[in-house]
Amino acid sequence: NAVVDSMKDTMKESKYHKNFVVLTLMKPTFRVALRLIGQSDAPASQQDNLTNAFGETFNEGNNAGKYASLLHTMYFAKLSEALIFRELNEAEDAAEEYFSVDRFGFLSPVMFFGKFYSGLVSFWVARETDDNDRKESKKWIKRGVECKDKIEKLSVSASTWNFENKLYLLQAEEQFCSRNFERAETLYDAAILSSKMHKFVNEEALANELAGHFYLETGRRNKSVHYFSRAFEKYNEWGAVSKASALTQNM
């Protein structure tokens, strides 16, 4: 795989030149890439702790501000991996970790993507929260809405091309939580179309998959198969063959 080979070369060069920051940032991303293409099947929870190239283990508290950028990247990798592989408990834990350092806000591509994925996870966790724990559910919905609002601002003020599809998908998930199913259907399709028009193959796959789960969970299995099948095709096109294979159970 060309991407994995390129990542290996970057890590090798970073180690040779003692660029430990880049090496630390690459490690969790590399792990996720390996899992997506099927060269590793161990989830983040069963792999190494968040340890940087100096051998230091990161934690909240005193180190959170110092290592905010590194923690953002590491927690984002865990968050996106857990969402893509539909590991709810891991996604919830990773989101808690991500939000714990998100207060050290700074502008970076990881922050933008982190808002997108943490918003999707928040709406997912809210739906899966026990009906008797309304306070917990509201907490996650509030987090999801805050992430959605930030992506909406970016779509309007920064780049419609980069953020429109993400906004539509977050809005779809929000409407799913609110049980506005007709509106959710329209928004899932809008997210899929925008992803396709703007050449985001991985996000087109994700939007199709989440639409599939929406239809499945609202009792429309036959319709869900269409979206899962499209997600399967797009994940394969992206090169995430392991993820694509996992979808076959829903087809």
C-alpha cells in the first residue's frame, strides 16, 4: 500500500533526524491505517498506551496543556478508529479524552476533523444512552450540537468545499437523535452527494454507512442494504478493505 509505505518512510526519516514530535504524531495514525487495510486487527484499547518517542506517558493534569497538540492527534486517532469500526465503548472513552484536551483550543487540521468525528460520536453515544439517564443523553447531544455549530461556521466562513458535507452529516445525526426521520433522510442524502461532488471518498463511504445504520435502526432493513452496499464500494475504493469487509454482515 503506497500510503502505508510513505508513512513508514516518514517515520524512518523522523527517527533518523530525531524529529520526535513528528514521530509521535505519526504513530497513532499509522496504527489506524494498518487496521483499515487489514494488516492489524487490534483496536486502540488493546495497543500501546499513549507514549511518545521520548518514552513519556501522557496524561491529563499537568501535562495536558504542554502536550495539547500531541494529545489532540492521539485522541483523534482513537476517536475516528472507534467510530469507523463501530466500537461504542471505545468511542465514548476516546471522546471523553478528546474533550478533556479540547479546551486547549488551537487551529489545525486535526482540530477541524476532531470536531467532525467527536460530533458524530456524541450523537451516537446520546442515542445509545439508557433512556432512564436523560441527563447523560442531553450532555452528549449538547456536545454534538456544539461540534456541529463549529463545523457550520467553518462551512460558511472558511470553505464550503471542505466542510459542507461534514455539516450535512452532523445535521442528519442530530435529526436522527431528535427523531425527525424525514428530515434526517434528506440530510443523509445531501451529505452523500456533497461528499461525492467534493471528492471525499472516505466521507462518502462514512455517510452511506451512517445512513445504513439509520435505516436499520428505524426498522427499514431493506433500504439500509442499499446504503451499506454503497459504503462497501466506497471503503474499498478508498483502500480500507478491512473496514469494507466488516460491513458485509449488514448486507
